[in-house]
Amino acid sequence: MRCLLSLPALLLAATVSAAPSNPGRNLESRDDASDIGILTTYFGYANCSDDQQKQVRQAQSDAVMLAANAVKSPGIDWGSDPAAIDFFGPADETVSRGTRQHIIGTFLMISSPLHGLFHFCNVDEDESPTDAGLVDQLTGASKSFPGTGLSDWWNDRYVDLQCHNASDSQCSGAAAYTWLKSHGDKYPTIVFCPGFFSSARPSLADAKATIDKNEVLKGWVSALQSQALTFMHELFHIDFGSPQISNPPAKDQWISVGPAGRKKPIQAYKPGRGKLLAMTKNKGPELASANNDNLAYFTAAIYMTGIYGGNYPAKPRAWNPELSIEENQKNDQIPPGPYSISNNDFEASDALADDGDPNAAVQISAADLFPDSKYPPSYISTYGSPSSGDKPPATPPNPAAPPKFAPGWCGMHVIQYQKNEDSGPNAHGPDYLIDVSIFDANGKPIQMYDCNDCGTTSRTVALNGAANDFKTDLPVHMIVTLGAVDDDPILFKYGDQSWGSNDQAHHSNWGAYDNGKREGDTGFACPPT
């Protein structure tokens, strides 16, 4: 299927490869328009080495892919997609507050023209762009108007890219930053700091390779922090000219968290803070739809869900507004594993001049959050309460079982039958026969196990000098040992307690033999564990 666009529509999506006239900076221009397929011409690369330029270009390409992937057919499922719920708020709130179209439009603006046209025109996926005639039209437009005719529009569609070294004070703690309109530059400017090219900012491919090796990381969206997300984050900051992505421009919003009376402001970088922002009843979804990291990490979550079998990376969970910044940051930490990654997300502000006022931070307490009733039951049952991050058990826990015995001082009654008893119910051979019964601290008989017809009495043949093991509901087995002759004392052992049938410390009381048997009682300490 083909679609026809007017010239203004094509111009709105087209990429320009020609250099702007007199920008006063080192320019990059390619006559073959080989950068067709991205929205904006990036030029300059002042102070960037060849390798750094290569990394920046790859980050730009990956950012385009992530943004396009986030809105590809069939689109965003606002009602049940946990990524949409986490980063932009409950479904009915995104409808009533009009944030859906803003979010979709933002991702389409950052995507390549062809992704945008596919979305609106329903070009068949197996139809090549050349067949649709789009590349030829866009390339021709770029070559035909390198700075004349329609140049008033074209010349605005540029972003200046620069690399700065550690001596740039603005790079302290930042991976990159963007000069806003108030800075006075002719073109939007993104500056890449040394941190952008460090191990804390791998390429998207390298970040994915690390995640592939560690199942734990597949559950953490922050594990995909990469140059691509940083580049995307900075593009959202652009607040003037044709390259502007988000309208209104995205900002690193300010939130205020902590115990009552001790709340402190912090910018909503990283997923946990972004999710808290989206949960806030007071303009939370609107602010989340224009918060850089909500947008960027949403694309990361969609991407990871797609490549890891539909499993949503739900961690880190939203910040708790009642905990301090330091306590919340601990919960943001990815657990260590065989393939560790950096948890450093560069806390310093990365968009300079007029990027929000910490004094106007959104004050958030538990009472300011959407109730759980705003969220789908399937979301709650799978990921838990957004406000607590606790996943409810699949089934209610069983009530605590009543204790099987009363601890304290337990008692025991033993009957010893003499050897060679050869008649009646107690008939046996040349060894002793004993019956053992044990009672808890309340005098209640304790269940016996591992015996014939077990109940509360256990009968066993006792060989001379052999330890007889009696298993009961007590936490420790009772050991009973008989001697070789009738007058030998009976020996007992329970845990670290050892005593005999003549031991008064254990209240032992034994009678004489009568009718081929003797019996008696003893006691022992029986703690609950």
C-alpha cells in the first residue's frame, strides 16, 4: 500500500545533509545525503575524535530505533502495558489529561521519517522504502535545496554536536548536556562529556550483551543505560527551532521526597523517580509525559520486553515518597552479579539554563499517590502495589499452625520388660522390651513416629547397650539406652541433656520389678526449638 504526502508533510519529516549557511562552526556535509533516514542534520563535532564521532552517530541511530520501536504497530497499550502504566500513569489519567498524543508525537518526532510514514500511512512492512518512492524524494529535496529557495526552513533543522574534556566544569558529574534557547546560540547544541565515552555509558549493543549474560539484569530496565538513552535524553531537551522534539519541551522535572518535615528536592532522573512522578495525582502524568527519563526509559522497557520473551523489566520500582533520598537510592541499586554494571547515572543537571526550579519541586507524600484501585488488577497481581512495590502473594498465606506441644518441662513414662518373657501380650525374646510415652509441659501426650501402630506410646526391642531413637513432635529426638542386666540404670539423652533413671535432678522415680516389668517417670527441659 502506498500513501501520498504533500510537500509540506515531506519537508516536516525530511533530513537535510547540506550545511547551514554561515553557522560559524566546523561543519560536516555529505553530498550523497547518506544521513537520510534521520530527522535532523547533526554538524560540528568540535573537539570530537574520529572514534567519538563514530560512537555519537551510533548512539543517534540507536535512539531513533528505540523511539520508533516504542510506537510501532499496534501502538502503545495504555490500559495493560506495565511500561505505559509505570512511566505515564494509570490509563484513564492519560486519557483525561490529554498526554497520550503528546507522548506518541514526541516519539514520532525523534524517529526516522520512514518510521513515521509507516505509522501513519500503513506502508506494508515487506514493501521497500525505494518502492514507496520516499528515499528518492527526500534525497532529491536535500540535494536540490542546500541553502537557497526553501532554505529558511531547512537552515533551522540543525543540531550542533560537540565533545568537551574534563576541564569543562559543566561536565562534572554529567555524561552530556544541552544548551537551551536562553543560552543564545543560533542552533541547539548538545555537548558530550568524558562520561559519555566511559564504561558507565556503553553502546546499546554492549549494554544488551551484558544483560544477556545475567538473568537478574533482564528484570532491571536501568541495566540498559547506554549512550543511546543519553543521546535521546538530550534530544528531548531541545527547546527551539525545527529540531525541537517535544512540545512543550521536556525537562528534568523536580520532585521532593523524604519523611514529613524533612523532604528534599531532587530531579526526576532514572526510572524509580520517573515512576513516582507518574503516580502523583497532582499533575503527575502531565509532568511524566514531559520528563526526559520517563520518555527514554519507557522506550528501554518496551525494547527489553520485546527481546526478552515478553518479560517486562519492572525494576527498579517507584521511589517511596516517605523515604529519604539516600534510602531510595539504595533500592535503585542493581544487585551485584557475575556481570556487574555501573549504577552511576550522573546525578548532575544535564540541561543548562532554565531547566526547572528546585524550589518549585512537586511535593509528594503517600497521600498524594493514585490509589491501587486506579491500576488494573492484573498489574497489581503481577507487579504489586505501585506505591509499595510489594507483590502480593498468589494465594493468601495459611494461618499459623497451632504449636504441637507446650514447651517448658516435659515428662516421660517408661516401662521396661524383663528378658525372655515368653507368654502373654508382652512375650519377646532374649532382649529387653520397652514402652515409651512423652508428655508436654501441660501433661498432654506427644505424638510418636516411626513405630508400629504409632500413637502416643512407642514400643521397641532394646538391645543391650544400643541407643534407641524415638521420633516425636518435639524438635529433638529422645535417645533411650538400656544396660545388660536388670539392675542397670536406664540412660536418657535429649539434645545437650544426659541423665539416668536414678538422677533426681530430672525427678526420676523408678519402682522395682513386678510381674516381669518395672516402670518409672523422669523429666527434661523441652524448649520450643
